[in-house]
Amino acid sequence: MPAIGSKITLSSAASSSGIAIADIDLIKGAFYTVAEYDMLADIPTQRLSNGQIVWVEDAGATYQLAITLANPPITFVDTYTWTEFTGFSGGGGGGTGDITAVIAGDGLTDGGFSGNVTVNVGAGNGISVAANDVSLNTGSNHFINGVIDLSIFQQTGSYYSTTNELQVTGSLTLRKDDSGDALSIYSGSVKTFGISENGIITMVTQSTTPSAVVGGMYLDSNYNLFIGQE
């Protein structure tokens, strides 16, 4: 008869496939263990069964799995939930003893399985965490570089300005509800053109006759209006 060694070794393809080799209830003495609580989420789902119990080394406790099957159209994937198993020590399970672990969920850090433990908020980029609040750090490089520096307009004193080239492919509407010009065009500190809130066009007077531009207009110092033509 062919001899079988003390251990059957799987090929690399079989060991990495995630497929269960056999049901655990058919293997004498089988018991699944992981080193850390977070590693429960790394167990391939093909190797998990509802009600399965796993020993977690860093917690010093066993955890039992509850599988909630997908229920379309409400849910489309199975849900795997681990809770501490107390059946070994409590006789009937579900006792009312002290909490034995505080696990940090998404966005949290720390926690522990014994003693006085604290769960803290994980301060990500642009997030400030204080004793009694969590806030957006608008002075952080992450916020400035990612939000303010990438915006089209930058605040300069009491107004917003941009050096970007703006292009409008649709219609453009300017609305002015307060006093003052709805549109002003400056050359340096001199306003050369404007449209008032009442729709009145204003132009700067020219002391020197500029070069004629077809269709262009200019206003001389005597308030004579000239229109360029071919």
C-alpha cells in the first residue's frame, strides 16, 4: 500500500486559493486561532461557517461568528459579525459580566482587552482632535494645499482675485444689487471702462488720439465719442 507521511502538504496554488479543504466538524480536535483580533477579518470567507468559534491570542478570548446572508434588494452581500463567546466559562453563554474588550472601529485607534483602555479618534490629514471636540484644521498644509491653493479665486484684502485665464462657453450674467459698477475694467489703477448698476457705460477720456480700431470707440478729453471704421 502507498505510505502517507506525517503531514500532507498542499501545493502553493491550493493553499492560496482560499477554498476550504474539509468541514471543521469532520476533523478531530480542529480549532482555528489567530494572533490578533483584526486578523478575524482576514480569514477567507470560504473557510468560515455560521457559529464558528475562533481563539484570538491578543484578546485572550474566543469569538463566535454570525453570518447574515444577503437579502436582495436590501443587501447584496453576506455580513460577517464576530462577538465574544462566553459559553465555555458561563455554562449557558450570554452572561451579564463586565465588558472584557473595547475594540477600535473605523476611524478610531487604541482600545484593548484588559485594564483601563481609551479609544481615540484617528486624526487624519487636516483633522484636529482636542479634549472635547474634533474639528477641521483650516490652517493645515493639507487643507491649504488641497482646498485654498487649488481654488480659482484667492482673497486679496477685501476682494478676491485670480491670475487664471477664465473661459465661458455658455452665457455670462453679471448681477449687481448694491451701489457701484456692475463691471469695471482697470489698466493699473485707472478705470478705463465700466458699466454702472443702471446699465450706463462709462469710458475714460483720452487726451491723445489712439490708433483707430475697426468697430472700436474712444472718448476724447472734450467728451467727443469716436467710432473706428474701415
